[in-house]
Amino acid sequence: MPHESTIALIRPERLTPKAPYAYAAVAGPGELVFTAGACPLDADGSTVAVGDVAGQARQVMANLVIALEAAGARLTDVVKTTVYVASSRRSDLGTAWDVVHAAFGEHEVPSTLLGVTVLGYDDQLVEVEAVAIRPLPTS
């Protein structure tokens, strides 16, 4: 079933072009999808890649794809993400961001990246939540 929506990624000339994401997004027509934070859990609910920020970020993105698909959306339908990393080291934030950014490819949606003290599951280092727009079916 074909879908129709548009997402315009906004990169104002007055803001630095060095940021690897758009500063804003405008989307429509469609229905908004809000995901819970995707966590680095396997199908049994165990935290994967304990101590490995990149490994956890890969699992998080795989789980985010599954959640989006279940809601009728794809990564290319995402209009905003928030990336949480349980670390005070910028290098860990950068490691997680590299994995998230690679998963989105050319679709550089607005994103917030932040270090937090702790996340909800034992040994969890990374979590990503997203807002997407589920395209309306075309007739």
C-alpha cells in the first residue's frame, strides 16, 4: 500500500552547517507516532552489550525500527529524536551518536543528544525515543 507524506528538514543559513542534523522539521500530511524510548534489550528482555555504548546503540536502533514498523512508520518518517547516554563522557555520547546517525543515513532529522546519570534497566547505557509521522495511505 503506497503512502504519502512529506518531511521538510530545515537548515537555516544563519545557523552552522556543521551540525550533522537538521535544526527543525515540518511534516504532513499523516498521523503522529510517538515511540517510547527504545532500549538495548533482546527479545528475552536482557540488556545486550553490557559496557559497550556502540553495541547497545545498535540494538536500540534495531528495536526502534521494529517499534516504528509496528506503528506503520520507518526511520525515514521520523521527524525528531532524543538520544540518552548514561555517561558524563562526551566521547561516549559521540560513540552513541555515530551509530544513531549512521542508522538514519541521509535522513538527518533534528535530534537532542544528552548525557544522563542513569537509565531504567540494569547496565543500560543508551536509549532513543522518536517522533515520526505515519504517512496517510494514498487512494
